[in-house]
Amino acid sequence: MQVAIAASLLDRLLAEAAAEPTREICGLLFGDASHIGMAQRVANVALDNRRAFEIDPRDLFSALREERRGGPRLIGHYHSHPNGSAEPAARDLAAAEPGKMWMIIGGGVARAWMMENGGFRELQLVVRD
């Protein structure tokens, strides 16, 4: 399965991660099953943000309320791995919600994943101008 993203949006997310090389950044992804149209950075409220991320529940609930009011559809989230790997870690698998997209940024690249059937399936990220 392919998912499209604008080059400018992807560049912004990669720059956000590069600017915080020692901690995990995170945010929300909006769009539909075939397109990431928008991303919103949110606070990482994990106790140790060097090794984990936790999206601030206030930001998540706000996005869900906006979606119910006809706002952008929340399709998943993104986070970075300071260790340089853009592959899901064991803690990612434990926290993932089925049917939601996970974009992981590490080592200067971003990869998109979908949680289904108890595991992650990689999505082909198609960068558009």
C-alpha cells in the first residue's frame, strides 16, 4: 500500500527530528488512507523522552474533537528514534493501535507503518512535489 506526502511536509518532519537529536519528538498525522495531508507537532510527555514518546493526551483529545466537528481526519502519528533506526521498536509494537499509521523518523529518513494483525506492515511512502 502506498501513502503520499508532500516533499515540503516530509522535509519539515525530518528537520524537526534533526533539531532534537537526543530526544524523541512526536506529532499527529492527518489525511486519509492514501495521503498524509498535514502533521501537527505535539508535546512528548514521556517520563524519559530520550527513549520513549507519549503524545500529550490534551493534544490528542483536541484533535479527536476537531475531527468529530468535521475537521481533519486523524490517521496516525509520527515520532523519531534518536538511535537512528526508522523501524518499530518493541515498545512501539506494544503501544500501537490497529489501523493507525505510524511514521518513524530515524537516521535522516522517514518510514511509514500500519499496525494490523498484531504486527507492523510497512507502507510505501511516496513523496510528491
